[in-house]
Amino acid sequence: MKVLKRILNYLFWTIIAVLCAFAYLLVILGLPLEETSWFNKLFNFLYNLAFVYIGLPLGGFVTLLYILLDVFYLRKKLQSNFKSAFVRLFAMLGITCGLGVIHYFLEKVIDVI
């Protein structure tokens, strides 16, 4: 039962990580165009396809980093209460923001991406 509870807990945090990745992509890419012509419909289709193909691996990477942080640090330091959920949420948002800063640095400053 303890293992099932931990798996469901990490599944919940995986969903939160994917939502954080999609929010980050929404900030980077902006909103899709209004569908007024066939070109805009094609653009929106490609936009949504890129959104999924980039957002899911990015969310998976955020999840992997969060699970490693949780297993090796947070679980030992925090008790299971309401405040620990906020600490874990801020850790998830911090990982997402950190990846955003690294992406900005690699894309704009170093011009690698």
C-alpha cells in the first residue's frame, strides 16, 4: 500500500510538472493565432504539435529532476503535512524557472540553441 501511495503521489507531481512545462511554453511561444484562413489553421496545427512534442519531454525532464530532489533531499527534511506540499510545489516551480533561465541563457546569450 505504501508503494502504491508513493506511485500515485509521483503521478500527481508528474501532472503538475507537465502543466508547468506547458505554462513555460505558453510564455515562450505565445498564444496561437485566430483561425481565419487555411494558413492560420495549418499554423495552429503545427503550433499544437510542437507544443505537445516539446512540452511532454520538458515536463518529463522537470519530473525527473523533481523526483531526484524529492527522493534524496525533500523526503528526509519534510514531514507529511500541508506546508510540505507548498514547499514541494515551490521546488517544482523553481526547477521549471531554473530550466527557463538555462534555456534563455543558452538561446540568447551563448546562441547555442
